[in-house]
Amino acid sequence: MPKIIQLSPHIANLIAAGEVVERPASVVKELLENAVDAGASKVTVEIRNGGMTFLRVTDNGCGMSAEDAKTAFLRHATSKLRTADDLAAISTMGFRGEALAAIASVSRIDLLTKTAGAITGVSLALEAGNVTDESDAGCPDGTTIIIRDLFYNTPARMKFMKSDSVEGGKVAAAVQMQALAHPEVAFTFIRDGKPTLQTPGDGNLKSAVYCVYGRESARFAEVSSRWEGYSLKGFVSRPTDSRPSRSLQTFFVNNRPVKSKLLVSALEEAYRNQIMVGKFPACVLHLTLPANAVDVNVHPAKTEVKFLSEKNAFDCVHYGVLGALNSTPDRPDVKLKPPVPVIREEPKPRLAPRQEPAREIPKKKDDYFRTMTTEEFKTFSAVLAEAPKPDPEAARRTLSCVNSERPAPQSVRNIPLYPVPEVPPVPKIPVPAPPIPEPEPVQQELTMPKEIPWRMVGELYRSYILVEQGDNAFLIDKHAAHERILFERLRANPRDIVSQDLLIPATVRLRPDAAAMLLSKTSLLDELGFGIEEFGENTILVRRAPMDIGEGEIPDALMEMADDLLSGRTADTETLRDELLHTMACKAAIKAGWKNDDRELLAVVKEVMSREELKYCPHGRPICITLSKKTLEKQFKRT
Ligand code: ADP
Ligand code: MG
């Protein structure tokens, strides 16, 4: 065994730097935490070349005395901890006393600092952790620290740096993170001479979120809840505004930015069945809990935390977000294109151009409806004579195909889905006639208690139901809405699935993996109303199927269910059941293009209008959008 020696402070610092100072962004993070801990209300960060050659942080915090300023660069030098007990309840951002020592060991530093009480400040220069110059300096209260030539003495680390623009981007993200963590502090970020972020520091999280996430955040739902002594505050995106990645999910625990799988899953759980597969919510969430209920000393960069009660942390986030989403109306406004100015053109001749006008017709420029000339009429008649004759049979075939090829499922075909109020019988007026009461206004509208009455206007494109209510009109996607309603109902009561034996059992041939998967889950499928058996050759025999699923839909439904089962997205049984119920609801719901009678449509509308929480189909598409009177008035230039 070689002889053991104690590492020199310089080497120890370099090792610590390896953990804490990974890149310019991690330097910025540490320096900003120090500024916040120093009680600053204004902080400016400036970088050049992605922070590799120049990086400055100026704050108006408490500053340091000349002596403290020198001590600050020693390893394990901190003003934030005194005893081991302090470690159990940390209220500052820093506490390890390593950052300045580590940063100093791999860069050249200029420090300028002054405490409020002092007459002059102090200026220090350091190189690779050693003080090379010290002098009094006239400067404002607070601290400015400039880091130059990061990693100049550790070429190995330098090699891992990406381009200036990538490193600069990471610095920007670190500043944004602190800005969101501390809305009470005004942050300014200057990148290569250009200010790129400025937060007001008004203590209002919403303004900080707006500065960082931009206009998109105006639609975020506000979260504010308490749970078992934990509090949750912040903003979350609405399900329809979800994003392709998790990059805009920001969590803070006691103002400290953290990465936590637990919190991510608590958040996403709240969006379950409301968001499209592969889409993710955005959030800025502050979880605040007693300092002793969380351990922040798990990782050198302090980005990981350990909760005393994972369940409380999870529930606080999950229920807080769920509550916020449920109480945020989300029936987005119809986006109308700006009106295009109408350009009137000379109407183009539709028929063969005339050689000679047979008779002069007084031509009015905009007269689209003028009578045909004799010549035009002749050409037109000739064209007509040659055109294939209309086939009344074909027309009937096309129509009947649209109307009845895909019969509506049992649930909406004859029986209304939900009880539709019966029109009360007209009372017979007895003789002699009593004084005629004031006639009740004809109630075409269904009135919900204390709600603005609404009226179903009709249907567009056999897909969207138009409903008017006060100064708003709503367009309801009938398939998405019905799908959601069925899904909720099946989920609340799986026994509602009415299964029936098929007159002639159906055979469905599937991919080998799909067939095998379904056959391994026969009891689950049985619960969902499908009675299936093996039939050999990757074929399954379906003896029983849910009544709401048309026979023609059975193969598709089984195929999709097999895919749900195979996708591996569905780890726990509850999620799995949900996925299968999505498929069932989708198959059983009325479809766009189907002809539905008013009672069927009304049944759907009634649910949508009375249940604000019905906002998205189980795949995350909106089911209802708003077309306000105001929007229309604007478009028609009435306002
Ligand atoms: P820690 O933040 O974990 O205490 P640091 O190495 O980051 O360790 O800082 C060491 C000490 O230097 C801090 O405890 C604090 O007293 C002092 N310090 C660092 N930056 C500032 C600042 N911007 N203003 C005032 N004091 C500072
Ligand atoms: Mg620190």
C-alpha cells in the first residue's frame, strides 16, 4: 500500500469544483444563490462568450467586510451554518461553504464588496484560489464578483464545454430559474451586451412567470392550495396547451429549484385522461413545507431533495393541481382569421368565351347575376346535353350511406343517453274557462338552476353542435363530448357496460403479439364486456361484446386494446383499465359525420352545459370551444 497523505487544499478544492462547478451555468447558480442569501433586491448577471471568458454578478445585498471577503474563498467557509443542528433546518440557499472556494480554484476572480456600515469597500483579486491583490475601493453597498477565464487551469474540464451559445443558453436557464424562485428579487440578465431578461422583482410570481415563459403563460391556471401543513403555489398550463417535452416544468421546494421524479409524477397524474399521449404540462410550482420535513443535503448541487413524507408531497402537488385545473374554465375562444378585404374582380367567363356578343347587354361591373346571352345559353345547353345524366339511385345510395351505414350505437340510437325532459302534456282547459293565466314564455331552453339558459341552435357539418348561452355561443365536438361522457360513466361504474352474446360469434385475426396479449388478459377483457376465446392461427373468437360497440367496430376495438396493452405505457392496472376504457368509449361514441336526431344531440349538450369539468376528450382534445358575441362583433366591425 502506498503511504496515505492528506490532500492539499488546492487539490481538495479542485475535486469539489468537479462536483459543484460543472459549467458557467453552475457558477451562475451558486453566485445567484449567494446574492439572494445576502438579501439582495436587485441582481444583475452579465456574461460574454457563454460565460467562459467573462461572467459578472452584481447585487445590492449585505456585502462583506475585508476579512470576511478573504475567508469566503476558503473551503468550508460559510456564514450560514454554525452547528450540526442548523443542518436539519436550512433556510438559506447555500450552506456548504464550498462554492466560492471551488469556483476560485478554477478561474481568475475580481471581487468588489462593501457592507452598509463601512466607509469604503474592498477589492480583491484571486487567481487559482490565491489572493493576488487587495485594496480599499470606493463602491456601492453590495457585492460584484467577476469570474474570468473559467477552467483556464483545468484543460480536461475545458474540453467538455460546448459552444458559447449552448453554454450561454444554459446560463440563461439558470438565471430564469432563480428569477422564478425569487419573484421578490429584480433580476437582469445581459448576454454579450444585450439585456435579455428583466424581472420586476415585485414579489408577484405571475409577473416573473410572464417574463420567463412569455405570453403563453397568460393562459396558465393559478394554483394555490394547502395540504397537511404544506403549501403549493404557482401556475400550470391547461391540458390543451401541453408541450412536446417536460422542459417547461419547474419545481421549487422551499424556493430551491429541484429535480424530482416524485413531483413530476404528481403533476402529470393530475392531467391523467385530459392530455394527449406524448404531451406534457408546463408548470412553475412552489412547494413550501417546514424546513425539517425535507432534506436538501442530498446532492452537492443541491438540486435533489428527500421528503420526510413522500406521500404528503405527492398529494399536495397532485390535489393542488387537480383542483386548479378543475376550477379553471377551459373552453377556448374560436380563433377567427382576420377579415380579408374583399377584392371584387371582373367575373371570369365560366363558359367558352364569346366571339361576338349576339346582343349587347348593358354590362354592370359587379353584376354576377346577369342573364345569359343567347350564345352562352346555347353553349351551356350543349355542355349539359353531353354531361352524364344524374343517377337518382346513386344519389340515394350516397345519402343512405351517410345516414345509416354506421348506425348510432344502442346508447344513442333509440334511447336518449340521458333523460331528456318530456314535453308536458298540454293541459285541457275546463269549461267554464277560469281566468287565463299569464302565458308562460315558451321554454325552448333548458334552464339549469341559477344558470344562464341555453339553447341548442343546431349542428354544423354533422360534427359540431352549436349552442347559444347569453353572450356566448359554444361549439361542441359531438364525438369528443360523447366519448368523454361515456368514458366518465364507464369509469365511475364499469358495471354499466352491457354486454351481449353475438348471434354469430365473430372471428378476428390479429398480429401474433396482439392475439397472444389479448388471450393472456381474458379476465380483464371479460370485465370490460368482451368474451373471447382462442381460435388458433392468431385468430380469436368473440362470443360476447359490449352492446354499445357496433359489430363492425369489434376488430378495431380489440386491435386498439391489444396495442394499449402492448405499448408498455400502461404499467399499473388502473391506468391500463383507463386506456381500455378510452378505446371503448371512443368506439361506442357517436362519430363525426353521423346523422343524429336532436334528442341525441340534446342529451350530449345537456351534459356538456351542466358539467364545467367536461373539457377534454380522454385523448386531450377539447370538446367545447367558445364563439363569443364579442368576437363576432369585432369580425363584423360592429364595435
Ligand atoms: P455558502 O453559500 O454555502 O455559505 P459560498 O462559498 O457560496 O458558501 O459562500 C461563502 C460565504 O461567503 C457565504 O456564507 C457568505 O457569507 C459569503 N458570501 C458569498 N457571496 C456573497 C454575497 N454576494 N454577498 C455577501 N456575502 C457573500
Ligand atoms: Mg453559496
